[in-house]
Amino acid sequence: MKVASAMAAAPDHSLPDQHRNWADLKAAYRFLNNPQVTPAEIQRSHREQLRADCATQARILSIQDGSELDFTRHPSVQDLGFVGGGTGQGLLQHSSLAVTTEGKVLGVLHQIWWKRVETPPGETRRQRRARPTESSLWADSIRAVDALDLVPRVIHVMDRGGDCFESMQAAFQTGSGFLTRARHDRYINDGQEKLWPFMQRQSIAGTRDVCVPRRPAKGKRPAQPARVARLAVRFAPVVIPCPRDDPRFKESLRVWAVYIKETDPPAGIEPIEWMLLTNEAVDDLAAANERVDWYTYRWIIEEWHKIEKTGCRLESSQLKTAAALERLAAFTAVVAVRILQLRDLAQAATEPEAIDSASPSEQPAALQAVVPPNWIDMVSYLAKRPPKTLTPRQFWWTIAKRGGFIGRKSDGRPGWQTIWKGWIEVMKLIQGLEIHQAMLREQSCG
């Protein structure tokens, strides 16, 4: 608890900066280097609370993805694999986040840390199937989440890396749902036609507009201005035959395909195009659009990865073994969830539609029910408002401004870096207030 509290209070600081007392720092190093400590046990209390939160939902999305943790700048670290296409050293972290079907982040369901090694020379197909492979992480994660025995139905949302027969079959075998973006233009149905041509022949069920944010130039990819893209939506049931000459798979899988493509992209801009496969029934346009919405929440885990690496500076750690780094990553994973949740609370409370006298965001009682009095007193002082009248919207707006948010119409919503910066600043002010209050109490007792 002490290690976790120190990390949460200053996630962007190093371990020595988080633990200014030498005894505390030494204890943190011993803890992170203790072979009896496992990442799963570090996250156990988090997952117990997560189970309770999931039980309030009819369905949850388990958003899976992998991300390279690059420690190339720390060559003395032991037992790492290769990253960056073989040019660096580090670990692959494969994680599953629990998210509601409305896009609310609940927590970390499961994590695997994988050390990439060179493929043995002359390895046969049978030998490759007999050993663990990186592509199996998706199916392993599906089975691990199923073992948690969660109350709601779980739908595993995966990007193109999860487009393999093994992961889809694992979802069927566990009774889970899945939604993956297709990577392979595989043969379908009777094996005489391919997925993309088949779906392109289907009639358009409807259209939907999506806001595409501005994208800066990167490498050879040119910059793109923000735009509203109109997408044509098609859907149809398909049968995916099992892979040939692979004794692990016996039966074909009956799934639905949802295909969306931008109808009139600007000149020189690559159109948006997604081919989604799912075992959740798609009987009408509303269901197809819901599946598309679920896939858009996959970007949440990309933000979470960025918070771990940028906000928590995980890749800057000076720990000396891969096992110690995995334990540290187990901590930062939960801290990163907390930062995302704070961001979501702030954005929900500062949405234009939230400014309604009947909205919970405008009710001081709603804030007083969940926020400690010292926080209300401090933020009220900064906002120049009486504590009894401070609303949730005013509370989060003030914290965002302390983090540098200006709040102009063109500024959009405050991001996680802004919210967290403001949160840390206010927390330090409150810590100073609590020290002052303790000193006053000691003087009065003396």
C-alpha cells in the first residue's frame, strides 16, 4: 500500500523521488525484487474491486492489446527479449482492460509479459505449434479472463493482431463474445470466395457520420485536417472454415462480418475502412452500429499505454531485471487506470450538455457525497466559491484549469495530462494544508 500510494501521488517521478526516506526507498526496491511477489498478487485487491464493478453491468468489453516496453537505453537489465524489430531490448506487455459498453474504464482484467526470442533455425511447423507463440497471447488472455468467472457477459475486443482462428475459437469455447478487426482476406463460406469481395457485394444497410480528428504528419505519412467522414455500413453472416492441415482445429466458425468504408474521402486521403468479425449477432443496422461503437473504444487502451509510458515513465525505470520491471508495471497499470478514470470524470462533468440545473454535475450534494471535505474546501478557495455551493462541474473545471486548461470553445475537452497535472497540484496543496492542521493541533495540545 505504501509503494502504491507513493506511485499514485507522483506517477511521473522515479522511485527515489517517490520515496524520499531511505528506509522507504530500500523497502520498495526489496519489494520489487522479491521473487515471492507476483504481478497478479500486486493487482489482486484491484481485481476484487473490479469484479464488484463488473457485476453491475449486463455486458463488459475486455479490450486486448499488446505494447512494447523498450528498455534499450538500460543495457544492464537482465532477461529481456528483443523489441523494435530486433534493434532493441525490452518486453511485450499484453493487457486486457475492462470497459463498459458506453466506454467507461473499469480496470485491469489481466496482463501477460512476453519475452521475444529468435525463432530457432530450421524449426518445423509442428515444432512451432508445440511451443508457446506470441500469436497465442490473445487466446490465452481470453481463457484467463474467463477463469475470473465474471458475472456479466464478456466481449473481447481486439485489433488485427487478434485476427486468428485460435483466438476466435477460444471465445466460442469459453462462451465469451469477441469482436476483432480482420487482417486476413481469408476464404469464407464454402471456401470458394474471399471475405472482402463477398462483403463489398452486400447492399449498404445504412450510413453513419464520424468525426475524424486532425492527424499530424509522421514520417512519410502527410498531415490530415479534421473532418466529418460518412461511412457506408454493410453486414452479413459468414462461415470461417478451420485452417487446413492443423489438427488443433476441427470445426468451422459461424460469425457475422460488419464492413464500413468511407464513401467520399478528400482527395489524397486514405478512406476509413474496417472489416469487423464478431460472434455477437448482427441482425439489423442498430446492432451493426453498436459493434462499430465497441471497436472505437479500442483506442482507450492506446491512451492507457501512453499514460504508462509518458505519464508514469515506466520505460525510464532503473530496475535491473525483467521480473522486477514486471512488478513495477503491475503497479503502473492500475495507476494509469486511475488517471483515465479521473479524465473521464472531468470530461463528463464539463461537457456542455452537463450544464443543466437538474444535472448531477450541477448538484453540490453529489460532490459532497464522494469528495473529502479538505478537497472541497481547497478547490472552493481556488474557485472563489463558498464550499457548500461548489458543484461537480465547478470542481473539475477548477482542477483542469490548475493543469493549464483554458476552456475556450476551440479547446475541446481537457485531456488526461491536463487533468492529472491539476490533480497533483491540488493534492500537494491539500497535503500542505493537512500538515498545517496537524501542527495547529499539536500546538493546542501543548
